[in-house]
Amino acid sequence: MFFLEKATVQPLHLPLVPGSLLVLVFFRIPYALGGSTAVGQVFWMIVTDFSHLREQAEQLRTEGQEDEALALLQRAYLQLQANPTNTPDRWLQQAWVAMELGRIDDAVQAAQTCLSLEPEHAQALTLLTHGLLRQNQPSEVARVLESARGAAETNPNIDYNLASAYLLLEEYEKAVQVAQRGHRQHPDFHPMLKVLFTGLTYLDRDEEALDIAQTAASVEPTERWAWEIYCAALYNLDCISDLCRALPHYLQADPIDRNTLSWLQQFQGSAVADALMSHCRTLYQKGSLTIAADLAKVAQDIVERADDALQLQRGSLLRAAAHHYLRVDRYQQALQAIEQSYQCMESLQPDWPEERLNTLVTWAQVLRRLDRLSEAEDLVRRALSQWTTRLEDAVDRATTIHVLGDILRQKAELEGEHDALAEAEERLTEALELRQHLLSSSHIDLADSLHGLALLRRAQGRYDAQQRLLNDASQIAKAALGPEHPYIASLALDLAICALEEGQPTDARNHCRNAHAILRQALEEESPMMGLVLLLQSAVFRVLGQLNKAYDALEQGTTILEQTVSDVLPVRIRRLQQNDLFAQSINAFLSLQHELAYVALYDKNYSRAAHHLGLALRADPQHEKNLDLLDTLCERLPDRNALLPEPPQEPDASLLAIQAHYALRTGHVNDAFSELYSLHEILPNAGFDRWAMRWLEDEGIVRSMHVEWVLPFLASILNQFPGRIVETKAQDELRGFLPAINMLIHVYPEHPDVASLASSFFRKQGDLEQALQLAQRACQKEPSWRSVVVLALCYETMKEWDKAISTYEVALMDCPDPAPVALDLGDLYRRLEEWDQAAETYLSVLENEPYHEKAYPCYLLCRAQGNPTLQTQQEWSDYLQQHTHNPWLQQLKHEHGQAGSLPGIPAHQEA
């Protein structure tokens, strides 16, 4: 479906004619005397003292002040209603203002009144029929305008609206005849070409439609609608090469918006995707990064469904899309595109090794931004080992070497692998020397190499060398991309950091101003980089003694960074340091929140201090600087209520953490754990549970608490590590809980629930002997169904099947809600492939819950395996087809698919 230009009238759908191109027409009132408004083009203004109103409204809309323009028109409308003059001009003015305000019924009534005073008034006829079209009354439009042929000779809008009405009535021959007549009488009224094109398309007169569209593009080369119908005509006639040449003109005619992107989605073919990707590169050169990435997404969607794309072409286009996503920090989209690209390239080896290797390098760049540095290093080393020393491969090999240097530098900075700095310097220097030999002196890759080396010098503390490299990189980048490209802002940002570290606050301020101005103009939305610019400005203002400006910059930066990183705050954003810039932004965010909290605490605004400190702690609950400030806040608090926000509002979740810490410091230990448990329920992965483990290492705290209050909290933390025995990486994380678990056992050696919890902990760690001893101790102290289940899990993990089964059966006799225990026992029977016993156990659950999400598919599976009749197989097959999203099916696939024993589901290695 293709779209013509938006206008004041709502879109009217036309039926699809077989073999023709479906066009969605937006009708409007053309303004024959020139000019337009933001709502829609208008056609008249004959009253001298009324023209000023129109000019004012148009100017306001041009400046984006839509509300002010509407207020102005509303005042004019009220004045016209209060004017008792019964003249055609007065009613015409009222009709126009009403139409602009969207008062369609009032506009129609006013136009009809004007026509009753002057029946042949062409402007009133146009307004009336335009309103009738808005009311979806095309038959009435045709009736009114058929008798107004004389007026059509002086006003082209008459035939325009009449042809539009015939289109809506599906009388395409009449629509074409009227539009052709109107075009002959008024050849300079170019919007008529749009209606004529639409009618010809519906009549399958595609060659004539192409001629009309080509005329429109030639006489209105700056109008998007003209290129739109031309592109549509070319696509309809399968003139793909001409279409690819026309698309850039269409995209340049007006800023790209969501409607444009939706319209482009309708095209098909890899050639179209290639043309769009080429325009993406043009947009990047101009600094329009966000628009380029949006257009790359359209191209990616087109190439994914293109039937004519070779694997090489498809892979190259997807790799280019990944590059565009990287430039605007859309890392997940970049990862998806590059993974698809590599799937295409894999099938080409060894025919196109350079394409496959370039894809590996891009993949490594994406993984580096996602902080998956080891994976990125493996990929790029793999690519580097396969590049040849041929001259034609030299540029790509230099890029690979540079990417490896960047990865090593980032590993040194983020993971503390300082040994990697030496190799990083070697690689980055080698890449620079290669590029200097191969590329022109103004190539952007040279600036990239110098920038990478500058960041390395910063990591080495060599700020003077860093500044020289950054200045050289900036000069090359300005020559290659222009002085207002967002990449220049990134370099200016690093120059500001360098100047501030070198004690040059005036230079730092100038660099910040430059970066700020570029980002404001170039980016369509706020970015983390802008937050960092404001942080640096704040630091510069403090050094210069301009404290008010420093505070304002901090406030603005906080607002931006809260918006741009809020989605990842609850999941410990410091683990998501996706690239250098993002890592700096996260550190900037922490610094901003810390400083704002400090200032608010100094002003005794405790609730505000708690708000900012809470945000910082959500980003990193273990940050020592923020924990020290938290201690200071708790010392100065007059009471707990001082933490609550003013005026009263919904408190931030992280406020619970501060309240918990305050409760602990004031001796309310049980309240502290209760607050922390509530926070854990809201933000289970935020990392505050580590606070609880640290507190439990203190014997005084453990002795002063009610252990029964804390055990459910600890159990919920332990449940975040599913499985009888967890994986090695999780075992390392669990090992950090060991001091807290040992302290609980030490203080409460006879408590059965403590023993059960500790047993589960050691079982997951793989220490089965210790787990069994604690489980047996719990059963001796209090042989409840809970402690018996813990013992059964130990036996099952130790593969003592008979003991596990008998122990589960004991638990079933005592359990008030036997379903969870029955499910565990049924799972054990199923893993042992004792299908009948498993089916019987699952059936006991289904007696109370007939369609239990887990028990029902397990029951059907066990019946199909133990009693493989046509009926049981059909029941299982039907369930598979109707419940594809049941998560338990995935677990069944993992448990049974490996052995190929799961009917109807592919083996796990094939999934």
C-alpha cells in the first residue's frame, strides 16, 4: 500500500483493483495562489484585513507553535460569530476558520450560507465540497459540482474535488476524465496530477500513469508527493533500476518521518534495499545518525524477505545495517542483524572469504559494545589469523587489527587486565601505520585510529600525548565529515576531559560548548553523550567558581541520563557497559547522582538526597563512595519520615534500600530485612540481596533478628539459582554466600529450617555430603514435609533413586498441599522412564487442577510413551500444536530431546 501526501482530510481507502497499484489518497484543499499552512494547503484569501490573521497563523505553525496558532484562529472564529454582517465574504471567512479548527459541520454550514447569497461563488464551492469529502459524502460532492462546470474554468479546485469524489465512488473513468479536463484547463495546477495518476492506476493504465508521475516529478522536483507517485509507478511496472535512482530524490524532498518509513516498507527486492542502504550512508555523512538507523531497519526488513537476494548480497546488506545501528547505540538490533549476516556468509565459504571475515570483525565490534569482550576478542583474532597479506586485503586487515586493539584496551580499562595494554598499543599503532600507508590523509579511518590511540594514552595517564592525538583526529574528521557531525562532538568531549585533567578549564568549557551545540543540532533525541557533556560542564563551572551554572548543568544532566539509562538501572547497569561512551555515561550518571545527593544532604533536604542516592545505588549497590554517603545520610537523619518525598508521591523502589539501611543502623534489624525483602520482590536482580548476605556475616546482627522472618527472604534468593546442582559460574557466585550460611549454622545449630536452607545451599554447590548431613539433621529435629522434601532432593541428586522415591512418598502423606511434592516425584519417575508410575503421579495433581500447566503435558507425554496407542499419540500431538508457548514444553525438550525419546518434538541439538 502506497501513501500520497498527508493533508487535512482523513485518509480514505480505495479498493484494490487486480493487477493495479493500491494507492491511499489524502485529499486536501490546494492553495492556488501559493503558500500553505501546517494543517493543510488553503486556496484563497481575498479580504485584505483578514489576510493578516492567516499570515500570523501560518507563521506560528511554521515555528512549531501549533497551540498558539489554534488559539489565534479560535479567537477569530468567536469574533466572526459575533459579527452580524450577512455578506458572502463574512460567511466565507467563517467557513475557512472553521475548517482550520476542524469544525467540519460548521464549515459546511457557513459555506452553504455563502452560496445561498452568491450561488456561483467558486471559493465557497471548494470549501463546501472539501467539507463534504471530510464527512465522507462523495455522492453529494458530485451532485453539487456537476452543476458548477463554469466555476471549474476559473478555479481548478472544483475539478480536483470532483475527481476525488469520483475516485471514492469507484467511478474511475469519470475521475480520469474530470482530472484530464482540469489539467488541460489549468496545466500549472500540479496537484491535479496526483488525482489523475490515482485514477489511471485503478484502471490499470500503468504506462499512462507513469507518464503522469514522471511529469509531476519534473515540474515539482522538491515535492515529496511527486516523487512518491513516480516511485509507485516505477515499482508497479517493475522498473526497479529506475526506482532505485528515484528513491534518493523522494527521501531528499522532505525530512524522513514514520509515515515515510511505513511507505518504504511496501517495496520488495534486494536492489531497493541496496538503494536505501546507500542513502543511509549519505545520511551518516551528513550527521543524521538516528534517521540513518531507522532507514537501515527498513532496508533490513526488505532484504530479509527478498526472494531475489543472493546470500552474499543479503549478508552484506545486513552487515551494513548492523553498522548503522552501532552508530546510534542500538546494540540489540545490531546483534540481530550481524548474526543474520553471518548465517548468510557461512554458506559462502570458501568462495568469498573476505566478506565472511569482515562480518566476523563487525560481529566483534557489536559484542565489544555489549561488553562481551572475551567473545569479541576470540572472533577478531579468528578473523585476523585468516586475512592474507595481499594488497587488496590490507585495508580490511588494518581495520581488524584496530578493532582488536580497541577490545584489548577496553579489557584493560573495564576488567583490570593491564597486561593487555601493551598488546593494545602494539595493535593500534600497527593499524595506524597501515592506514597511513594505504589511505588518503583525510580518510575518516585515520581519525578513528588516532582516536583509539588517544584513549589508550588516557588509560596510560599520558594526557599530553592524548591531547595531540585528539587534535589531529579532530582535524581529519572535520575534513571528512564536516564540522557539525556527531563524531566531532565525541572528539570534543574527549578533548574537554583531557583539558580538564590538564588544568585547562577554559579550553574544557569551549570544547563542551562545541559538543553541546553539535549534539543539539544533529541528534533527534537526547543521548547519554549529552548527559556526559553536561557533567563535564558542571565540573568546569565548579573549577571556574560558577556554582549556580554548575548546579543547573548537573540537574539537566541528571534528567537526560535518567531518561536514557533508566531501562537498565534495575539490572545493575555497570554490567552493561556497552562501549567507552556508554561506560563513561554510566560513570557520569553515578557521579551526578552522588553529587546531587551530597548537595541536597548539605541543604538538609533529606528526601531529595535519598532520591538521588537511591538511583545511584540501583546502578551499583556495592559502590563504596555511595555507601559511605549512605552512612552519612543515616547519621544525619532526624527520623525515618525525613526520607519520604515531598510533596507526598509514590516513592522510588530504591528508597526501600535506604530505609532498610537506616533501620539496620538504628537497631531495627527485623525491619531492615523486611524492607530489603520487599525491594527484592520488586527488583529481584538489582543486587541488593548482597547487602543481606553481608549483614548476615555479623554475629551480632544474626543473634538480634527473628530468623523465621529472614529465612523466606534467603530462600527466595537461593531460588534464583535453579537446578539440583548449579553451573560452575553460578557456583562461584553462590560461594560468596558461604560466610552468611556458616554464620546462620553457627548461631542456630538446632534450628531445622536453617539446616534445610543450608542443605539446599550446599547441594546446589555440589557438596552433597554436607547437604545430606544437614538435611538429615533437619528431619531429626522436625520431620515436617518440608524437611523431608529437602532430604529427598539430596537423595535424588546423589542418584539414590529408591531412597529418593520412598522419601518423596513420606512427604506426600504429611503435606497439606501435595501438588508440588507430587510434581517432583512425577519428574523423578519420568526421568527414570517409569512412565506408568509417572503418569499416575501426575494424575493425582490433575484431580484437583485438571489442566495444570506442567502436570497436564507431562501426563500426556507419559501416557504416549508408556501406552503408545493411536489415541494417546494423537492427544499428545494435539496438545503440542495448540500449546506451543507452554514453557514446560521447552524443559521437556531439554530433558528428553537429547535422547530422541520425546515424540513430536525435535531433539534438543536440532532446536
